[in-house]
Amino acid sequence: MNIGIEKLDTHEGITVKILLDSGATGIFMDRRIAARHGFRLQKLERPIVVRNVNGTNNSREVITQQIEVNVYYKNHVKRMRMDICDLGKTEIILGMPWLAAYNPEINWETREVKITRCPPLCGNIKSKEEERKKKGKRVATLEEEKIVRWAIDNKEDWGREKEIEEDHRKIEELVPKKFLKWRKVFGKIESERMPTRKVWDHAIDLKEMFKPQKERIYSLSKNKREEVQKFVDD
């Protein structure tokens, strides 16, 4: 069985073979797969002592790292955490957290897995597209959204090369080196862009009878305005 794994930071995706195991109490990725594809590892606050699926002690005995990714299977996607350990020839093990979340229908003879009972937080791409099509709205494909997002990001940068260069220089001067891998969080240019569309985005449809109303601005007393300004200046 193959699934897709997407990085949260770069949105790069890979296809991997997985093992479904109802005896596994977690979701696991082999250490070599994580290193080969450059997944960003997160250190666990408390190490986890584990055993292999055959009951023997794992060669590294404890799990100290994990990753957070989007897990794709057919038209379904869910954000999940995977513990990093040695799995031998197995790339990924989907244990009870995934099985309990989806409660899939499994045909053991044909080895077919069907998901017919989606959890509330499942990003069912197909069902969302069909629902919006019923309302007469065209839904852009993921590939179309990537192309549009690329065009927007690059168009916003046209003629701003010097400004971008100056922005990056300021970041390197002000931000400690250990945080530079999150450069986009601190960049002024990046902060002016709209976030990239994700499969879990959803439209907020207003009722036909809704009419926008203009409300008065919430006013602050002089003392409160001074406190707010002081907080902003700090």
C-alpha cells in the first residue's frame, strides 16, 4: 500500500510504501527515509521506549525524534505526527492512531483499503470539490493552484530585487543563526504575501439575505491608548 507524505514547510511530497499494523500503538517512519528526504526532525520532550512488531527490543531502544506531515491516501489527507526509529526494510508503519481515525474497510484477500468513514478533520479533497460544484462554483485543481501561487509570488517580486536583498541582509543581522532556517517568518517581503492555499482551506459562504453592516470603532480611553502604544513600542 502506498501513501503520500507532504512536508509542512516546503510542501514537497514523496510516495512511500507503508505497513498497516493494528498492533502498533503509533505511527512510525524509518530513520533512513527521514534523512534521505530531508524531513525536519523535532525533538521529543520525553523519549519513548519501544519494541519492534515482533516483540523484540528496537536497536535504538528509545525514540527521541518525530516529524509532523500531511498524510495523503487517495483523496484523503490528514495532518499527523510520526515517530522516527529503525524499521529495517519497512519505510512507514501506520498503526492504531491512523486506523482508529479513519476506521477503513480492508479487504484482506485483494489487499484493498477503502476509506468510507472520514474523521471530522479529514481533508477529503474529492468530496469538498463535489460539494462546491453542486453550488455552481468551479474548483481549481491543486496543480492549477500551485501555478497561480507561483505566478503571484514571482509577480510580487518583480522590480523589488534591491528591496528583497536589503530585507534578507537585515534578517541575517538581527536574527540569530539558529533561527535563520525560518527566514520567511521574519522577512518583511514574505509577510506581505497571502498564505499558500491548502487542502484544508474552506470557503465561508454567506446567506443570500446577509447585508454587511457598518459598526462603530471601539474606542479606548486615553490611559488605555497610552498603554497600547507603550506595548507596541516595546
